[in-house]
Amino acid sequence: MKGDDSMNIVILSGSNVGSKTKVATEKAMEIMTKNNQDYEVTMLDLADYEMEFSDGRNYFEYEGDTKYVAETMMAADAIIIGTPIFQASIPATLKNVFDLLPVNAFLDKVVSIIVTAGTAKHYLIAEQQLKPILAYMKAHIVPTYVFIEEADFLREEIINDDVHFRLERLVEDTILNVEAQQIIREKLDEQYDF
Ligand SMILES: Cc1cc2nc3c(=O)[nH]c(=O)nc-3n(C[C@H](O)[C@H](O)[C@H](O)COP(=O)(O)O)c2cc1C
């Protein structure tokens, strides 16, 4: 873990419009803070920030919100990324965050995914488009993601209990994966006598 011993978790809502992804990530935040009070949890909702487009600079050379979002992502041990599906892909706002970060940004980080979408036909978009980017950026990806459809929401609330269970499981899996990575790193350090 970075710096001190407390786990640093970031929950990112990857769109600057709409409400469903925000609702789903806020639910994950609620579960995370209720069950893991010792951990530092930061919510980043891209709707709250004025983000510059990536122009190839190092992430710490940006200013204001762009610098804050990029540095907060870089300091995390685990990131839960919430994203809507736009045109059979991820929104440009989320892609821009990836573009702002270095290629190895997710090395030693656990990354989990929550997707909201209009149609279940796009269930595999995260598998085909989001996971390859995360893998390229060296994330330890939690394999099972939570996919939430329009029918699971009513008036800005998740009304399907199964989605709540799946979000609880995702949060638990995220924490367990960070702890497992920590044990693996300690074993490697022992092996090489660092
Ligand atoms: C520009 C745009 C494109 C979309 N494209 C798709 C799509 O290709 N597939 C899909 O399942 N839903 C699509 N949707 C629906 C959204 O993914 C869905 O409503 C999502 O839950 C919206 O989340 P939000 O309220 O956080 O924006 C699209 C919505 C918008 C606004």
C-alpha cells in the first residue's frame, strides 16, 4: 500500500452527464464506507470536475481539477470504476482520464468495474473495450463486474435487490484482492531480501 498502512480506495463515476452511474457508484461508496471504516475512500464524480483533455503531458503537470483527479487516481490502492455505455463503448470522459495517466498507472492497483447500460445486449462491452485498456495499464482487474440495466433503476434508485448483492460482492472482492496483492508483494520482498 502507498505510504502508510491504510488502504486508499477511489470510486470513480466516469461520466459527466446522467444519473445512473452516479447512483450505482454512490451505492458502492455507501457499502464500502459501512463495511470498511478503517479505509480511506474518495469519490470522484467526473460531473463535479472541469477536466482538460489529455495533451500528452505528465499527469502532475496539469492544474486544478485535472491534476487533482489524476493524482487521486495515481495514489489509490484500488479503484472502482463506474461507467455508462455510450455508442457501444465507454464515454469520452472516462477515456480521457485513462489518456491523462501513464501507461503503468494501474501497476499494483486493483481495479473493479460497474457498468450501467440501456441494453443487456451490450453486456460484453466492458469485457471487450474496458478490460483491455485496464490490462494495458497493468491493473489487477477484478474479473466479475456488475452490469446494471435501465430496468434495475426507478427514480434515481436501484430497485433490484440482486444488484445490491452484486455490488456488495464487488466491494468485498475489491478489498480481498488488495489484501491478496499486499501478501504477494510481501512474499516477493522476503524472497529478494529487500
Ligand atoms: C450518448 C449515449 C449513448 C448511449 N449508447 C448506448 C449503447 O450503445 N448501449 C447501451 O446499452 N446503452 C447506451 N446508452 C444508454 C446508457 O448507457 C444508459 O442509459 C446508462 O445507464 C446511462 O448512465 P448515466 O445515467 O450515468 O449517464 C447511451 C446513452 C447515451 C446518452
